[in-house]
Amino acid sequence: AAALDGVSALRKQLGWSRNEEVLLLGSSRPGEEALLLDAYRSLRKSRPGLRWVLAPRHMERMDEVAALLKREKIAFSRRSQSPGPVDAPVLLLDSLGELRSFYALAIERGLAWIGVSFKDFGGQNPLEPAAFAVPVIFGPSMRHFPDVAKALLDCEGAFQVEASNLVAQSWQLLDDTQLRQRTVQAAQTCVREHAGASRSSADLGLRLLLLDRMSKDDAWHAQGFDRVRASVEVGSSLEEPDWRHEAPH
């Protein structure tokens, strides 16, 4: 995996320029790739250079997602089989530990769709892409992270849409530079507004404060980001022990 301070090296390895628009679907669950495929197709009609990076939640689903892309006649590459330049518009991220590095590729011109939220699986924590100042869009199912979702929405630091409205919202974030800037700065607002006295709000405030400090340092080093990942992915009072493996409601 590329180091977080080696984004330029990763971009060179892929053969992608700094002007590439990179759209990431992270931690997707069964049915979400098929559901969101039309949204990607619609966006790419007018943005032919748009890259789509698919990162299914579970490694055992990679062949299933690859088969879907083949059936739909979508040109794609598998990361595990294409360590060099990637010309295909879709990249199936079937390697371990690289999603963070790919989020970094989306800082300037990309965005993230939060998997687990467009089907009723309960949502994924959106703070990981937010740590890289990448605008995030999640679906209606965020019951596992209600406080985080509400805080980001209240601060206008994220967008929540049905799949039917995903194209319009994504287009706006990709096209409107000022909106992007306002959105990625919203974590700092969340720090000020939600570092309160209650356990849940204080916990959220501490997480967002760490994101705030990282963005101001402007140095995305692996050690610092691992602290964020540990904070937002494990040990949360919002998570049930087996929620990651449940079927949609």
C-alpha cells in the first residue's frame, strides 16, 4: 500500500493526473453496487474522465462485484491484478489497506459515496473520508451512526440523499468549487458545536477535533490517520458487535 504521504507516487503508479475526478464507493454491501451503477453511468456521460473506485466491504464479494461489472459491460480493472497504470474508468479495489490512500486521491476533485447506507444496512462512519477533506454523500440508512450523521448534516458538512437524487447531488459537489470548500471545512464547525458535556457529544467532539488538527497540520501521515481510524471505526458506543454482518432491514 502507498504511504499517505506518497499520494504522488500512487497517482504516478496508476497513471492518473492531478486533474482526475475520483469517485469512491467505500465499504459497499450486497446490492449497493448494482443500485448505484446507473448513477455512475449518468455522471460519466457528461464527465467522461470520471474514475469510479469500488471498495466492497468484504473481500469474499470481489468476484461477485467483478461479475456484475462484466454483465453490465463496464470496463474495469482489479487492483490486485493491475499494480501498474489503470486505463479503465472503474477500479475494483480488491487489495487490503489501500482505501485510505485512494481517499487521498479524491481530495482536490473527487468525492465519496458512503456504502452500507444506500441499502438498509445501517450505514458506515463517514469520518474516514472527511479526515481527508473529501466531500461525503450517504444514503438514508445511517442508524448505526445517528449522532455522527446528524452532526455533519447540521453543520452542512455532508449530504444525505436517496439513490434517486445521488446524481444531482454528486454533480453539484463536483462542479461547484465553493460548495466543496464549504463542505470540507464543516468538520471544524462540528468541533465547536458538538464537543459538549454529554458522553456521546463529547466523544464526537474529540473525534472531530482530531480531524481538525490533522487538516490544519496539512500532513496526512499514516500514524496520525491510524489514530483517526481507530477512533471512528472501533470501540464506538453506536455500534452493535455484529452489525457489520447483518442483512438489510
